[in-house]
Amino acid sequence: MIRSALEEALDVELVWNRKKFDMVRGSLEGVDVPAQALQHPLLQVFHEIVKLDYGLGMFTVPAHMNGLDNLSDWAYSTSLHVIEPAIVAPVQAFPDMEAVSFNALKVPPGTLYQFHQVFSANSLARELFKERKTRGNR
């Protein structure tokens, strides 16, 4: 929605390329991006929601919408901050949590066979221990 509103307000065509906008058509040269973008009703509403719920931070201040990269930061940050505040913190932390979880599961190079053997032995030991424990209770 934000991308479409920016395209309409600035008369450009944008595509989202992983972490930033790429310009497909048009130009931002000589355009007062913050003034022109915030004339769009949807962008005004989103801006007011962020300002009311969070106050304006580094990436949500309209004056920072002065180039394509900064416009990308503004759009991404604004889209996150439009979400309920209680939800935003975990969403922003997700990439860090994902990296920590992934790194915790990494098997050092060259030890995959050993890891598999130890894992299999531990699994088998747990199963045997369960059987022995139940036999003793009969």
C-alpha cells in the first residue's frame, strides 16, 4: 500500500528489491519528496499513526525521505510502526532471533558423521532407558 501510494504521489514506478526500492520509471531529482509524498491521504494517515503511537524516530521523520534509499527506509519503518506497538518489537527482532537459532543448530564442518553417530546413540539410549524403566515397574 505504501509503495503504491508513493508511486501515485511522486509519479514514479518502484519495485521492492529485498531491502530497498528500485526505480523503474521516473525520477526524484528536483522533487521535494517529503512535501509531495505527504500530500497523499494514505501516507498522511500512516504518518499520523506513527507520530501518535511512537513519536517520530530516525527513519520515520519525513525530512529523511530525500533519496531512494532513505525513502525505502521511511517506507519500511513506517509500515512496521503502523502495526500495533506490542507486535512491532518481536517483528523487528525476528532476524536476530532467526540468526541466533540457526547458529545454535550449526554443525561444525567435517563433523557431520560424528554428530549423526552421537545423536543416534543418544536417541537409542533414551529409548532403551524408557524400556528398562517400564520393565522395572511391572
